[in-house]
Amino acid sequence: MLWNWTVQDACFLTSGWHIRSVGDYVGTLIGVFFLVVALEGVRRLGREYDQSIRAAYYRREALALAALAKNQGREVAQAAPFRPSHKEHAIRSVFYFVQYSVAFLLMLLGMYFNGGVLLAIFAGGGVGHFIFAVRFPVTSGLAAPGTDA
């Protein structure tokens, strides 16, 4: 593969995705751009889902530990480490599947070394991050909310 700016007669991924006109090429660039933006949206949804199930788990654990401490009349140990249920893990896996599949297809598109497609991928990533990463709390791993871990 060589670096190129080919606008017409380019072929991407399948023989059905054959660029026959400037309009086809522009449509491809717009589609690739929005595919990357959508990928960033799915990444955000996955992070929010992880955060919501983690927060719900620690709320339930805090209530259970408080009730146990009240019954025993003394302080009880910390909450057990977070482990998602099978259903929660299946949902998380669907998010991962979508992210991995789209990212892999974008990587294959990038390997055509077409300047316009690469710029659409980069611009879509930047715009998608700008839209979907705004005001999202930064956490590391699956630590309990309010901890420094």
C-alpha cells in the first residue's frame, strides 16, 4: 500500500464499495467521519454503564453494611470488591464487541493509506471525543466511588 489521495476508482473493503465519482468519495468521507463519532459515543455509553453498575453496587453494599453494623452494634469490614453479574457482564461485552468491531473496520480503512479517509478518521475521533468526553468524571479502574484507587 502506498500513500494516496485517490478520489475516483478507489475500492474500500469490498468490491461493492467502489468509488466511481467525487460524490461517492465525499459520501465515504462523511460516513467514515460519523462512524468514528459514533464509536466515541459507544465508548461513552460503555463507560457510563460501567460507572452506573459500579455505583449501584457500592450503594447496595453500603446499605447492607450499615444494617449489619446496626444489628451487631459495631463497625463492619469494608465492602467486597466489585464483580459485575453475568447479565451486567454480557451487556458490557456487547459494548466491547461493538467498539472492537468498528475500531477494526476503521483500522482496515486506514490501511488503504488514502489521505482523505485518514483525515476523516482523525477528525471524527477528535470531534467525537470533544462531544462525548466533555464533563465525564475521570476514574481509574473499578474502584469504589470516593476512593483514591
